[in-house]
Amino acid sequence: MPRRSIAVRLLVAFLLVSLLPIGILATLSLRETRDEGVAEVHSEEGEAEGGGREELLGLPTSAIELGVAGASLALSVLAALYVARTIVRPLRQLEGSMRRVEDGDLTARAEMRADDEIGELAGAFNRMVVGLEREALIRDLFGQYVTPELAEAAIEHRGHLDGELVTSTVLFADIRDFTGVTEAVPASTLIEMLNRYFMKMATVVVDEGGLVNKYGGDSLLAVFGSPLNPSRDHAEQAVRTGVAMLDALADFNRDQASALLPEIKIGIGIATGDVVAGNVGSEAKLEYTVIGDAVNVAARLQAMTREVGEPILASAETARRAGAAAVFVPVGDVAVRGKSRPVSVVKVTSAATG
């Protein structure tokens, strides 16, 4: 709809209110002037009794009435413009602040110069922006403790993330001989080192479309193809992530050597299968997690990497779905705790070159 200015509407309202009495007054003055002129003519012709024109301060009353009408009209226009200015200017300033907030600037505030309804409106707007700023801070902090995808889903569904059965690929990575690493560095240095390590690994996971589901001391669990990050190519994404994590680890270890800190080695297990994804816990504390054979197999394969001397092991089902994402070399069938049949295992030797 076309925008209609408040100033124009106020001016029209003042004119409508003022024109009626002023118009009547002006009409009567014109008629009185005309009647006096006719009376003078008739008096000269002897058709009516003469009568002098009424005057005030030497001016005809009809002229004074017309002058008063004109002055009243001018004052009405000025009053309308003044009132419109005192209302429209703060409203436009408030509108500008609202546009800044709409653009994402939560530092915008409206000026409260007057102690009236508009001032109250500006105060309410400022309180609302403070609430939005606090909500954004809470959302950011929430996103630091969980993944941004989980934070967004939890807010959107008001925390009701019920279990869903999906076929996903799970990647489990763990630092080898972590106890030895903890004994080699002070506690503060260890935390800083772990944070840098997880930052590098999580960046790789997210860049490949994965979801970092949880950190477990020195371990990382990532999911590809969950309800929060659905993908048809989840196995391919997970395999590419595993290879990229080793490249990122090489860069990390170069920084470790420069800082005279111990080198880190990791094992990665990747498995594809059905999992149940959803909230687990109580009303006091909830955790979004994935449960199923794929999780157990990925953890078991990660533990096997030390035994076979390979950094990445994957299930044959993952290799089948991943296609040419990497070069897969069969290792054999392995018994996995909790599964009645052995699992065919492959090692990921390198990214495919064509």
C-alpha cells in the first residue's frame, strides 16, 4: 500500500476542523459586505432606509472578519505543521533504529527526548532490543556448547527433538596414547592444545557437511546424514573427512614441533548403518545423540587402527557407498562386540586421484 505521511494527515485534519467555522465566518462576512453595498444603493435610490456601515478602529467589520478568518487559517496550518514535526521527527528516528535492528545491528537505540507516549514507545523499543541482544548472546553461547545446527533445531522445535531412525555414516576419532600426552604437558597447556586440535578437526568435519555430535575427552564423534544434516552422500563425506583430518593433523603437529610440544597421533573409524538420532536424558539435562550399530562399529574400528597399524578403518558398507571417494584395501572380517556376524573391514589408504 502507498505510504501516507502522518504530517499530511494531520494537516488535512486541522484544515477540515478549521475550515468549517472559518468558512462559515468568511461566508457571513462576504454576505454582510454584499448586503451593505446593496443597502447603500437602495438608500441612494430612496428604496430603503439608509444606514452607515459598521466599523471597528476605522475598519469595516466585514474586512476584520475576513482578516480574522485568514489569520485563523494560517495559524491552523502552522499548528498542524508544528504538531506534525514534533510527532513525525521522533517517529522517523525510531523507524531508523528499527531498520538498523532489522539489519542485525543490536546496538541501535532510540532517543527518548520527550516524556510522552512517543517517549514511552522509544523506551519499550530499547527494552526490546536489550532483550534481543541478550537472546543473541545466549544463542551464541549455546552454539559454543553444542553445534550451530543443533542449537538452531533445538530453538526451532523448542527442545522437542524426538528420536528418528535414519541411515547415517558415523566417524569416530580418538587420540592415541593420550595418557602419555597428559603426562608430558601441564594441565593449562593440555587444555589449550586440545582446543586447538578440536578446532582443526571440527573445521574439517563442518567443511565436509558433517555434524560434530560430541567430544569425549580426547575423542570426537561426527555424524553425516543425520536429521540435522541430511545428505545422500553421507558415506562419501565421512571418508573425505577422515582423509582431510589426517592432513589437518600433519599441520597441527608441525605447530606442535615449533612449540616443543608432543606430536599427536589419532585413529579414525568410519561405519555406515541405521542409527536412532534424538534427545536422550531427563528434564534437567538433555543431550542430542545418535545410538545404533553404526556408532558401535565406528568406535570398534577406531580401536582396531592401533592393532592393524592404519590410521583409518572403515566398514565395507561405507566403502561401497563412498564409491571413488578414496582407495579402499580389504582387511578382512572382524568380530564386533554386540553384533552376531563379523563386519567386513577396509582400510582407507589415500584419496582417489581419478
